[in-house]
Amino acid sequence: MEAPGGRGALGRLGRPPPSDRLECPTVFVTGFPSDATATNCWVVATGAGEQCVVIDPGIGVGKRLDEVIAENALHPVAVLLTHGHFDHTFSVFPVCQARDVPAFIHPADRGQLADPWSGIPLPPGTPLFGSLTFAEPDDVRELHDGEKVSLAGLDFSVRHAPGHSPGSVVFGLTGADDAFAFSGDVLFAGSIGRVDLAGGSWEQMERSLREVILTMDDTTLVHPGHGPTTTIARERATNPFLLDLA
């Protein structure tokens, strides 16, 4: 299987994501794709009426995110970013500033918050969906491999998984009846993230797949950065990029 390159979408190969909503007794997860790039924005909480964490607020998600928060009486306490590409971080500044909450990102991708052009094949200053200027939120906290981040009554594990970008991470959710992974653009249903953008590496992606993805339990529910939710068991059995590593 050849390393995936640029085939349209910034992050992925495959079909557009549907709206996706899952609930279990101890974890509430709801997600919706951005209109512009079909990037999944996830909202995670212990239940309606509780604090929540927003993962990857992309382009133009503000109105839908506000609706999800209001419909479920949620209270955002932080934004988690799976990596720095602008289709995943476009709305991080307004979301964090409006609610006075921190953003968490791996230091290797932090520079893309204020300089998204450093991660994409476009000249600096090129308008990105109508925006010419970008900035970090007031409170940015850096993520590190192997740490645990406790937010909204939930414990998120952090695994550094470079390959798609230098600072890509996969968030695991512990302390629930089911295991969850928020894989960003590392793993999708039936595919993986492209590696031909700035800082991408097929060798690093292979290592991330072997050491981060394939070490997860088969029952883990995977909520990716694009496309539908899947499981590690399904991807282990059918994803051609993982089959090549077996």
C-alpha cells in the first residue's frame, strides 16, 4: 500500500462524514462535520447538563456548536486539538475567547495556530475561508506523550502520533464502560491521514500506527477527524494500511 498523498481533502482519503451521536451510561459523545471541509467536531461530557470538552472546532462550526451546547445544557471547560491543521483549529480562537477556556495542543504543532500556512501548501497570507489573520487563544497549554489530562470529570490520555503532522496526537478516554479514541487525522474508517503536507512522514506514520493504534483494544470506539465512527477491531481486520503492517 502506497503512502497516501493529496487527494482533495486536507486530512483524509474517503467519504464525507455523517453526523454521529453516541451515548453510553458514563460518557456522552456527540459530533458533527464542518460544512467547509467535513472535519468532525466532537463534544464530550459525562452527561447532559454537565461540563464538556470540545475537540477540533473547525471552519464555521460556531453556530452548530452553540446549538449542541445549548440543547444539552453543557458547559465547555476546554478545547482539545488533535493537531494543528487549520481545518481542525479554525474556530479555536473564538470558541476559547468567548468562553474563557484553554486550548490544548502538542508543542510541535502549536505554531500553526497563529501561522496556519506553515502546515499547508499555500503561500503565507493566502486567505483561508475569508480569514487573513490568525492568533492563539489567551490560554494555550501544551500536550505531551503519555500524560493524562483531567477535564470535565473525564480522564483523557495523550499519545503523540506524528506522521500526518509533527504534533498529531490521539486522545484516549479512560474511566468509562467503553474505551474511546479521538484519532484526528491519524486513523479513519478504512484509511489513514495523508503524509505529504509540511512535516508529514510516512515512516513516522507507520510507527504511530504500530505503536499507538494497533496497541489499542479491539473494542475501542474510534471517533476520527473525518468520516464515520469505527472500531479498532474493524480497522485491524479491513483497513488496508493496517493490514500492510500485520
